[in-house]
Amino acid sequence: MKRRIIGLTAAAALTFSALAGCGDKTEEPVREKLEHVWRSTEIELREDVSVSSFAMAGDNVLMQASNYDEEAGEIIYSILTLDPETLEVSEQPLEIESQDTSMRSFAAMSDGSLLLLMQGYDLEQQKSVYSLYKSSGGETTLLADNIESRFEVEPDSRYGGDLYIRSVVVGANDNIYISADSSTAAFDSSMNKLYEVEHPDGLDSCTATADGSVYLKYYDYEVPSFMKLSKLDDAARGFGEDIVLPDNNAVNNADLYFAEGYDVYIDTDNSVYGYNSADGQMVEICNWTNSNIIRSDVRDVFMLDSERMLVANSEVIESENPDDWHVEDSLLLLERIPDEELPEYYIIELAVANVDYGLQNQIVKFNRQSEEYRVTLVDWSERQTEDMGSDELLSREIVAGNIPDMIMLTNFGSEKNNWVAQGLFCDLYELMNNDESFDESSLDMEVLKKFETDGKLYEMVMNYTLGTIFAKAENVPGDSWTVAEFLDWAEALPEGVLISDSYSSALNTILWSSLEEFVDFETGECSFDGELFGRLLEFAKSQQGSVSWYEKFGDDASLMELYRNDSIMLSEESRMYDVTSMLSSMYNISDNLDDVVMIGYPMTGGNGALIYPISSIAICNDSLVKEGAWEFVKFLMLDESNYDYYMSGLPVSNSAMEKYREGEVGRHCIFEENGWSSWGGEMTEEELAERLQNESGIYHQVSEADFDRFISLAGDARLNANAQPLGQQIIDIINEETEMYFAGEKSLAETQQVIQSRVGIYVSERS
């Protein structure tokens, strides 16, 4: 988005002068209009009714609706009819027995009658059974049973070996199309079979358009994009013409809608685009975030035309009590707001690589409560091609001077290091220090310090994960070790014993944790020509071609037993998201946790743990709205309603960490060889005993001590070396130069000297 430089009113100027620093710019921001914004109007429905799918019948829209009758103990189905011009709704109850069946799909015939696809379960045969009913004039009659027997294509083993029927639609001449995962069968209006087409790689959707055409969106792994959209041709009794979709990963995972205005509408979850295959251009129609719609609340969409759509919405309503929540269903009419009616805001552009529902939700919540700012998403994964990924595309835009205000660094890979090295981001410490409303005690600053680069904080890490190495205490020299101590231990192991089940690259694993052993990043001095690094290369060479544990012991071998009988020495858990993942690794080694030590990765100082960011965000130096961007970053970190955003991994927010602790401590766990099961909540002794009777494995209830032990790893954890710009480049140089040594084509001394020279020059130039 282009930034125009114009004057501000005194009040607006004060807003942007409250903070200073972080690459001050003399230009001033301007208010702008968001694009592709739609307004929502709620359509009144009967209380407790939920809408789940749509179909067109003449000028009206039909909707499948349901509500649960607690007294009868069954779901009551009905069809709602909506006049899209007046928004008047009428309801037609369906007289169907639903206690042992569920309604999968419905469709409308030209005479106004309805087809109802019902799914039941045959207990004797232990499989799903499907029937098609016809509803007309308030009466429901069976049109066809045992529909699964009408299909010739065998069910795919990927779906459990059972035929899974997805939907029914009605096309031209009232022909009926019933789709299963592997094929779609066409019938006439009396259910006489016409033909069947296969889509063995799976089905995404089957849709009938207003003119009676029927389109299948299905998977085809023989084509590069793996997604096809084909029209069914009744005359040819098979597939007809394709609508060639854009070669774009976001499109492959998009929902498709048909309505006037375009050949097809493509919903990528970030935006809805209109698409005509003749010109191959995707035209953005509606931006969900700009329209203040929480996309994860949207269950179904029905496009009326290029300026109107219907949305079935389900919003989770929470209270202060985390166990006290309910879902509110609603039906919304969305209409495009003309540009001349749109207000203006200070717009903050956030670049992402793949839209995350959690982040999108937080953006909408921030925008709803902010009078000045609007955060808008640009998803670079929607622009990537087979030849160019999100990272390279955004980097090219940055070089061209088109720099976003913020970048969500998650999923942008190694480009993050290049951007930091190029000075793209501002130091967040400056924004913190100049914000009188910010309280450092709200965040775990000790953890944040680990993500510094040269004493500056260029990324706000919102949540993180930890990695370490477990072993039996009797099998290792202590509760931590240096690189030299690790090599002494590893070189003395008996023949036939595996170091680890996942120690595939000993060189990289040690360098990730101990690159500082060989490089002084402040002085630029290196010691890759020394004895210790030589020993490390010799050891790494000895590990080349090592077999995996299942190759050595067989696929049927018990990994837990191999740890316990000392056939495998170390258990590496590189990404621990919660306490249970730590406990699972420990119980794999011994029933007695006191016998297990977290010795960690080889390093001097610290506890041997590595820390990895899960999600982080950066503010760009050239942004004219850094103050607004900082307000959004604070909102992500500190707003109490954002706790769900931190559910994966450990939060940096102290208040979120306390909620995380409350959810973890007291959790009941069952650990077995292939993983674990866990459940929260209070239980009586009787309830627990009954539960344990149906579970096998080791029972453990998470204690405060367990939680503290897990969290303590973060205290002395070290950032993975390849997460830093210099570290990644150095490791790349080492890997490049050791290839010939590992292949026996270069001596150890020569290899060390080349690495010493190349890394020394590189580090000294950048230190």
C-alpha cells in the first residue's frame, strides 16, 4: 500500500509523537481507506436454530437448519427459505426420524420438492449406511436406500475401507448427483443410474450452479497443482470442460462458490476472489479481516452475486470462568460497502506467509477496539508459485522499496536472518523504553533477551518451545556436558550401542548448541583449526552412514525397551511444547523419573537446553505507523482475551503463563510406548479408578514440581545458533567445506584450515 505524505492536524500529530526512536522518520502517516470491505446484517432466526448449508431454489435461498430437542433426545431438522431481497425467512419442518440417523446433505428439485441424504449406522455390519428421502408438501418418503450399493468404485483404504458419501446435488433435468470420496454417481430423477466418474485421489466438493451445471473440485496428484475443477457432461457421461484454476497453493486449499459475475469465486480464508478462467486473473472481492469478520467463526458461505453473500456464523461466547462458555449461531447477510462510504484509518500492513486463524482473530479483535488504526493482512503464500516461494517474493518487494509495516516472521524461514542482517527491523527495546504505558514486568524479559541480536530486540517472540536430551543418570557423566566431555563419552561407547534414535547429524546438532565454542562473535576470533574442532569433525565422519534404530533392530522393535536395556543411550526431544512431552520422554527411559537426567546438548555453561521461537513479529524501520504497530504488538502479547493464541508452546506473557500453568498442573496423563493421553479437570477417586481400568500405561498427574522443572529449562537455555544471521551462515560454510572431507577427498587439517579462513573473514567483516 502506497503511503502519501501530507500534513496532519495537531491532534493527529500528537498521537504520533508520543513515542520516539527506532529509526525516526520525518514523513508523517496519513489516513487511508481499507479495501474490499463488506458490512454485516444479522438475519433474525428462531432461537437455538443452527444453519449448516445452502441451496438455490428459484429466486429464494434454502438452508438446512437444525436444533437439538433435549426432551426428545434427538436433532430436529428443518429447511429455511430466505427471500434475499426482503430478508424474510420461513421454516418448513422435516418429518424424518433422526434419532439414529443424521442429515448429510439436501438439494432442491425443480418442482420444489427436497432431496434429503441421510446417514445411519448398521451395528451388525459395523459400517455407515445411506438413504435418500424425498420431501414434498409436508410428507417425506423413501426414494432410495442402500445408496452405497449403487457405487461401482471400491472405497479407498485411506477412508477406513468404508464408502463415505459426502453430498447430494440436483442439476439440469432434475438429474441427481451423489458424491463419495472416490467417485461421483449420476442418476435420473427416479434414481436410475446414468454413469459414475472416478476421482480416486479424493473429493473436495460437488456443486450445482443456478443454470443446472454440476462441478466437481477434486484432487489429482498427476497434475502439478493437484487440484482440478471439472464440469460433468451428461451427454458424454463423464467429465466435460475444466475451469483451469490458478497455480497457487492457497487456491488448492480454497473453498469455491458459484454465482453471477464470475466463473467461480475463490475463498482463500483471507479473501474472496472473483475468477474468470478466460483471463486467468483473480480479482479480490471481499477481504475478511478488513470486514471485521472472524473467519474461523464462519461455517458456511453462499454467494448471491459479486456484492452480496450469506454467511452461517458460530461464535464462541466466553466468560471469566473458562468452563462457562457457549456457542451463538447466527445468519449474516454481507454486502460490499461502496468506497465513498468507507471511513479512513491509519493502516498497518502486516505481511504473513500463510494465514493463521489465531492471528487473524486477534487482528479483528484489535481492529474492533481501535479508533485510530486498522491492521490489514497481506498473505504472501497466496502469491507464491512453484518456482518462487513467499520468502523470495517478499524479499524482492522489500528490495524494490515496497516494505510492509510489520512482518509475522513465522513460516518465512531463513529470510528472517537476512532481513535482520540488512537492518530491516527496528529495535523493540526503543519502543518499550519510550512507551510510558508499557510495564516490562508483564513479559518474561529474561526469555526475550535470548532472542536479541547484538543487544537489540528485532523480533517480539510471542511463544516458544524447548529442546533437550534425556538419558539414564547412570549412563552419562553428569547433568550437563561440554563438547569435549560429550566426545570422550561417545568415543568410549561399546560397539553396537546407538547414541540416539535421532542423532542423524552429530556435527550440526553440536554446532546448533555450541557454535560459541569455536567463534567469538565480538572479537571475530575463531578456533576451527584447533584440536577440539578436529575431534568433532572426526567424530562426525565416523557417524556417516550410521543406520537408524529401526534399521538396526527391526520395525517391530520396542523403542521404549531399547532405551531401557541401554541399546540406545540418548533420547532427544527437540521440540517440547508442554509438560507432557517432557514427561513422555522421561517415562520412555524409566518408570522412575529420579533415574532420568536432562543432560541436554553439549555446551559450556547453561543447562544444555535449546530454545526455539514458535511465532514472532517484527516492526519495519521504514514504517510510518510504528506507534500503531507497537500498539498491535502489545495487544497480541498482553490482552487477556488472547490466551488461546498461546495454546501452542510456552507464552512470553506472564499472565498467559499463569493461565498455562493452571491448565497444566493437575492434568492426568497416561504414558505408553507410542505416546500419551491426557485430560484435565477434577475427578473423584472412583472416576479416576474407572478411567484407569480402560487405559494401559503409566499414570502420572502433573505436579507443580513437574511444571517448574519444565519451565526452568528456559532459564539457562541457549538460542539455536542457526536462528541467528551469522550462525546460520557459518554452519552453511562448515557443511559446504566438510563434504569432501566426509567423502575422503580432503584431509582433516586442510578442511580445518579452509573453514578457519573462510569463517574468520566472514565473522571479522560483520563483527
